[in-house]
Amino acid sequence: MLDIDFELPHSYEVDDVPELPGTGRFNIPILYFPRPKARPEHNGLWLRIRPSSGNSWVGVFAFLNESYPAFTRVVSTFDHDRVCIVAKGAAYIVNTADPDIWQQVPIAPVLDVRLIPKNQLLLFADHTGLAAFHKTGLAWRSPRLCWDDLKISTITDEVIEGTGYDPTDLSVGRPFAVNIRTGESLIAPPVAIDGRSVW
């Protein structure tokens, strides 16, 4: 079953497409995200999008990785016309009324998505960092925050905090803290024996 989180007001409907129609063809456009270059189509998450204004269409959102279990979800955004689609680790933000206007989230695999209403941000996490989108596009992307296994624990008005894997301290993990407005890390990166930053 498709995981849909429509907590925010939105002007569209989204349904999964479990199978092709009996005719083998749709009577509405099929759009691929990203647009294929080497072949006319690709595998992905098939969704029927019904905007409140304009025509319905079917989107095929390319998976990041088909071979292992990955995060898939449909999330409303702070722009009532835009929807966020996470398709097995790859995330897209699409204007449902004008699907030629879309962006791919520049981190992968996307493993977590959080809404931050006070800051009007949609927050994405992968294994080692964060990215945040506001209504019109990418707001910021954090530097690398840990070696692996990033987990968000707290989001306040000012800071996003959590932990990640630290091979030098397996009992605790490496804490991180990020400025919620800029994406800047508030904790210095680890340093090697020669004093240079590991990252």
C-alpha cells in the first residue's frame, strides 16, 4: 500500500497505478522523472496525479535502487500545488499543475523526510547529511555530518540535532547539530592525526 502523508493543505490527488488499463494504454499523458536520455522509459513508481486545475497525468518516478528495500512515500509540501515523491530512495518535488516544473532532491538515498512548519521547510536525510527545501526550491544542504547511519533526534526552532555512526566511539556515536536556517554544522568535523579535517 502506498504511504501517503498529506498533513499540509494541497490542491491535488495522488493514487498509485497498480496495473496498466485493459487497453494497454492510458488516455492521459505519461511523464517520466527524470526524463529518460538513453531509452524511451525507465522503471519507477507509477502514480496518477489529479491537479485541481489542469489535466490529470501519470508520473513514473525512477527508483534510486530497485534491489534492496528503500524508503517510498508521497508527501504534501508547503506549496499547495507541489508534491514530494520519494521512490525507493530517490526524491522529486513536482508542480502537479505544471509537471515540467520539478526538481530532484540532491541527496540519495533519501531515508527520512520531516516537515518543519515553523520554518516552512521540508527536510531530507540520507546516510551522512541533510537537505532542506522551502516553497520554491533548495534552501540549503548541510556538509557531511557523520560517517554513516545518520539519525535525527531533535528539531527545535534553531537547531536540528542527532547522531551518526562513529568508528572511533561505537558506544555513543557522533553527535551533530545543524543551524535550521542555513544548514551550517555547529560542530566541527573530526580531524586526522595530522590535524586536517577528515571531511
